[in-house]
Amino acid sequence: HAALTRSTLVGLGFKYDNLIMEESAQILEVETFIPMLLQNADRGMSRLKRVMFIGDHHQLPPVVKNRAFQKYGRLDQSLY
């Protein structure tokens, strides 16, 4: 099982300047901010140089389990 918890990832001090989000047609907009904000800035600026979204919006839509959010929040709208 290769899953990492967020606290483990932050504790590793991992630094990156490229971010690839696979299956991003299923990612909610708010979820895209998590990996962007997990790293500490260098000299007050983000290290990110590139953010790439890869996915097919014709395959699967975002999964929203809360019925109120489905109906009123439009959280089922993907980034595409």
C-alpha cells in the first residue's frame, strides 16, 4: 500500500517545482489547492513553475457525496 498521509508528506520536506494532476477531470477545484499549498515558499515566492492538468472529462465526472452540495453548491462541476 503506497498511500501517504498529508502530515507524512509535509514532514518529509519534499520540494517540487512541477505539479502534475492526473485524472483532473474528477478533481474538484478546491482539491487542486492542496498540493500547491503543501510546500513552503522560497524567499516568499512559490517554487511552482508549471502546473499540468491531465484528464478526460468525457470519462468520469467529479464525485460529490453530499446531496446538498450536489444540488446547491455546483461542486459536481469539474475543472473542464
